[in-house]
Amino acid sequence: MILGCRGSHPYVIYGPPGTGKTITLVEAILQLYTTRRNAQILVCASSNSAADHVLEKLLDKDGLGVQESEAFRLNATSRSYEDVHPDYIRFCFFDHMVFKCPPLKALLRYKIIISTYMSVSLLYAEGIHKGHFSHIFLDEAGQASEPETMIPISNLCARDTVIVLAGDTMQLGPVIYSRKAENYGLGKSYLERLFECDYYGSSDENYVTKLVRNYRCHPAILDLPSKLFYKDELIACKEDTRSSIYEYVDLPNKAFPVLFVGIQGCDEREGNNPSWFNRIEASKVVEIIRKLRRNTDLNEDDIGVISPYRQQVLKLKKALESLEMPELKVGSVEQFQGQEREIIIISTVRSTVKHNDFDRAHNLGFLSNPRRFNVAITRAKSLLIIVGNPHIISKVKYLFAKQSCVDHSSSRIFFPFLLLYDLKVLMISHFRIK
């Protein structure tokens, strides 16, 4: 479809978690590169790491032959030289370890230019004119603010330029720090605004390709986000499973690799910092990791720990220093978007109902942002472990569809912090390791 586009309306690759939207984008770029020698391609991403990831995937495609002299990774001058992987430095332009935009004559030689949304302005300033690029690909378009997206579109797009956006409006959107800016609509991405139009909202195939095959998550992990966020359209296609993990985890049902660890902790803050932490819960997370590492063949990078609170992330990192596992990532939901791990442990932190309004006011936790919850629970490939206080989590209300708490026939325990209408926790599955 993208190869047949002739400009005019933007085309959208809508990709829920684990459906391979970046891979699809890369495949389209490579087909254009190999079949249309007159194609000039610009690829934009919302961050340096995302742009580097696109370059990595382009180079991974053996036999398709992206020539080194025809691909360029544009970096802002503010980016640290040490921040770039040594294998990718040869695709950059720099002087005395300071990144720069090459002169116009050099830029015109490249068939593929990869950049962040913001750094694209350097191309326009250097003299690249509207219409130079035949195709402009905008990756992770749901995360970019509308003004960011307009930088490549307004400065470099001509009538015949093909614009392709890839993203998901149900995952994390633009990061906006100003409440006033949020109120004026800057928290809405250009991708989300497009879906307010009938052609995109109805998934007209002339405007949208919707990816529904999920190659990441165990079917039971995928089931709930599919129902809540994607009209139950996602198809679980994960073939390989780390079934050996389940031998050491006392799952009520091996076909449902989701565990909730009920724990009574204590909410704490430091000074005027609005972020919360829970020492008791952090200790439980460390205990779980120790047992998993001792009893399974998991590597450090097979496990990820997510918390919606920055202070809890810091406390967990400090607690894990003694385990000497530098490859085990602990981060916020935002830091895990686009990533995956065999096992994800979510530390929910909250243990006091009276602070729920505080969280909403400061945009903290899962309460204020359902998209944050969606991202958190779709990072796990084989096992999802949630640690929290069931009495607090069961009171969280989201305005989605009603969901049963427990399926008694299979002992399946759904996430109590997703449940609506003050559903009570009927059963808690405690984490035990053989």
C-alpha cells in the first residue's frame, strides 16, 4: 500500500504493542530503497534511542544492501559523542567529537536520512527544499507532540510527498510539562488528531493499515489489554514460550502466567517531592528477583521491573546494587515503552486510599493515565508479576468495560487494579517459588 501511495493524505500504520510497527516501517523503507532508485527517504523518531533503533534494524536486514555511503544518521549538536554506539558512528557527521549537520552538497548524496523530529530543522536550515524527500516516515508518531510532527511536514513536505505515520494512540502520548499547554491541546498527538477524522477512525484501508498480530505476549497476558484498549482485535501469535520458568513458579494455572503478590506496605515521600515510594514493597521485589535468578536459567536482561513512581524506581535500583546485576533494567513506564522482557515485575507502590486524588493532581501512577497502565502490562513476554496492596488497588476506577475479577473455573486472577465499579478482590494468588 505504501509503495503505491502518491502523496496527498498521510498514511498510517497503526500498531498496538508487540505487533511490529517499526519492523513494518523498516521493511517498507527497504523496499522503497531497493526498488525505486529515485526515492529520497527521511525517517523521523521521537527520541535518539528510537532513531538509533531504526538504523539498527535497517542494518540488520542482510542481503538488502543499504550502502554505507547512502545512509546518514543526523544528530543534534547537543548530543554527546559517547552516547552513540560505536557501530553507528560511521553513519554520523562530526567535528572534534561534536555532531554537526553536513553541508547541503553532502546531504543531497544520501538516499536515507534518519533523525529525531526536532533535529530535522537542521536539514531545512542547511537548504534542503520542500519536495526533496519522496517519502517521510514518522515513527512512534503517537509519542510526538503535534508541533514536533509539523517540523518535517511543514518544512519538507510538498504536494507529492508521501507521509507515513506509525504509532499507537492507546500507548503513551507526548510528554507535556505545562498544565496550561495540556489544556490547550498540546497533549494530543497529530496521530491522535488524524483518528478523529472519519477515514482514519473507521480504519479505511486506503488510509490505515492496522496491525493486529501480537508476536510478544503470552495469550493470557494479551487478553485483557486487547479487550480494554483494542476492541478485542489482537491475535496472540507468540510461538516460543519459556515454559521452564513456570516449573519454579507455583502458578494456579500454568496456562495463565499472571501473578499478583499481595503485600501491606507504607506510602512514603521525601520532602516536597510528589513521587511516592514503598520500602516494604521494594524488598519484596528484590526477594522475587533473587529467587527467580537462583532457581531458573534466566539472564539479567530477561527481567524488567516497572514502577509508575520515580522515587520507587530509585529505591529499587539502590536495593538491587547488592545483587550485581547491571543488565537488569528498572525504570518508569515511560522508559519501558517499546521494550520487552521475558518477565516483568510491576511495583504499584500505593497503600493509602486517601492519596488517590493527590496522584491524579500530579499525574502520578496508573490512576491518571490508562495508557500508562496499557504500556506497563504489555511489556511481558512470558510472565507478569504485579506487587501491591489489593485493598487499595481494587478501589481504582477506570471508565472502561466491566470485567470479572476471578474465573473460578480456572483460578484465573485478573488484575484487581483494573477492575471497575469498586469490585472487590475475591481471591489473591500469592507468589511462591519451589
